[in-house]
Amino acid sequence: MIPISLDGARMAPREEVRWLIPAAVGGLVGILILVLPWVRGVFVSEGLRWFYILLFSFASSFTLTPVMVRVGHRFGLVDQPTERKIHRAPTPHIGGLAVYLGFVGSVVINSILADWMIAILFAGSLLLVIGVVDDVVELPAWFKLVAQVVGAGLVISTGKVLTLFPASLLGELVNILLTLIWIVGITNAFNFFDGMDGLATGLAILIAFFLGMVAFQMHQPEVGWWTVAIIGAGLGFVPYNFRMNRQALIFLGDGGATFLGFTLACLAVKGNWADNNPIVSFSNPLLIFGVLIYDMIHITVERVVTGKVRTIKDWIDYVGKDHLHHRLDRSLGSRRATVATIFTLTICLGLAALVLRKANTAEALMLLLQAALIVIIISFLEYRGRSEYHREKRERSTDVEATDR
């Protein structure tokens, strides 16, 4: 029997959560050890500051996530199952707060807060709060979009913009516009992937890993340390969100997914991706974020072509089960296989991005062609899922008509 909280939300079975308190206590002990000045000093003196950041963000997130599980059930901050959602029981959706606090605690205690980073953190925090509120009262889509534009504008105001076009009035305006589109687009694209257990968090870890690899290679330690903090906070959250054959105990929620997507997008703008090779500099982030970009383009084109959306407002308000993970789930018949496939695709594109940095122009173009072919293979695979989806819709419509008659 599943226990019922006072507010009517179903609680997880006792055997499912009995290890939460020991986990939280163990993580707290780890944090108390790590905050000792001499402990941090040992890591820094040995050139392992990145590992200290990883451990601290992991311990913080791992400790706080069980707390959020309890808080979510206690106050009814849960995601209720609906027809368009795949989970079967009310599940807390404030896990993003644990990831956020683990990340912020790590960068603050390590003093990784340059001026442009403060702008990202402030704007990301604003979007986190709006996302958490949205999970509770469901804010209008246009309001969230405006907030993302404002957040992106705040980051752009610090001078962090894409440099795809030469310095001139027109070039600067185009660079600013493209930066705005990039940040807002990636933020939303990432949020779309918070639809299966472990998927969004795993993507954040993988994208942060590849961004960090390039950042350290290009001697940008601050960017690298931020990506390490994201990886640690994500790893601390994963055990509660991805549990093999059991349902997740907690979700990231709109707040957590928005914050992660926004932060990663901003780090990509800041990053220096190549030395004097515009093709590599332009292509590197496109490959690392390739899965997100592909899904965003795919659903936009399909929704417009099929007439599902006709205006920008329609696109903003539209909610459907036509994203990459939905289509692959219908093709593969397994959520675990779907998550594994998306992770594998992300790794393939990320490795191509790393190799691309050492390639000349001809080799870079061949690597880009290879990445495009990989995406085409995935498109063939998910075409079956789309066909299956439309077949199921026709069958449901037929069943409803038969019942009405």
C-alpha cells in the first residue's frame, strides 16, 4: 500500500525511501569534512582544485536531494501523472533546488565568481525561481519566455556575446541577436528533455563534461571549474532520479532544467573554442549541444509543416509528446534504451567536437559530415516512432468514435 500524505499526494513506499536519511547524513558528514580549510588547502596545493569542486558539489547535491524528496511530499510539491506524462505516481519536482544549491555552494566556497559569472548566476537564479513557481501554479508560456530573454539580456550586457561577425555596428547587432537566440533556444531545448528519468540530468553532465574538456585545453579554468561543479551536482542527484527498473524519487522540475540549460548555454557563449579557425570555433558548441539543437529544429519544422502551430504564440503554447525521447521511446519500446541511445549520440557528437579542435579545415568538414550522417541514422530510426505514434492516435480516435456510436 502506498502511504498518503495529509494533502492527498501519494508518498513513496517506506522501503523505497528508508535509505534517504542515512544518505543525507552521510553526505552532510562529507560536506563538514570538505569545508575544513586545511582539507581544501591540500586539494589546491596538489593541483586538484577541480576534484575538490567535484566532491563538494556532489556531496551537497547528494545530501540535499533527500531533503527535497521529503519536502516535496510534505507540502504537495509533486508532479501529478497526466495523459501526456509517462510517470505513474505523484513525484516531487523540486529536485532542481538541490542541484542548484550544490552547484552554487561549490562555486561560492571556491570563490569562482568573476563579474560575468555573477550575471549568469543572478539571471539563472531568477529563472530557477520562476521555474519552481511554474511547477506549482503553471505560469503562462509567454511570461517564462520573457523572463528568459531578460536573463539572456543581463548576461549580454556584461559583454559576453558571440563573435561570429566582424566588429561593426551591424556585425555587433547581429552577434547580440544570435547570442540571444542561442541562450533562449538552448534553455528551452534543454528543458524539453526533462521528460524521462535521468535524461536531462545525464545530458547536463555530458554536455558540461565536453565543455569542460575544451575549457581546460584552452586555458579557461573558471569555465572549466563551473562545468565541474555542474557535473558534481548532477552526479549527486542522479541516484534519486535514475533508478533502473524503479520510478524516480524526484524530478528536476522546470526550475532545475531551466537553470541548467541557461547556465550551459551561457558558458558556451563565454568559451573560447579554437585558435584562429572559425569553422572549428563555430562548430564545436554546435556538436556538443547537437542533440538539443537537432530536437528543437525537428519539432519546429514538423509542427509548422503539419499545421500544428501557425504563429509564434502557437509555438510557445504548444505542448506535445513529439520530442526526440518520445519518438525514440515509441521506436525502441524501452525508456532505458531511449535514454542510453540519446546519451550515446551525445557522446559521439562530443567526441567529434574534441577531435575537431585538432583538425584542419578539410578534416573539420569531414567530421561535421560524419556527425550529420549519425543524426540522419537517428532520424531514420525515429521515423518509425512517428509512424507508430500517428497509428496509435488513429486507433484511439476510432475507438472513441465507436464508443460514441
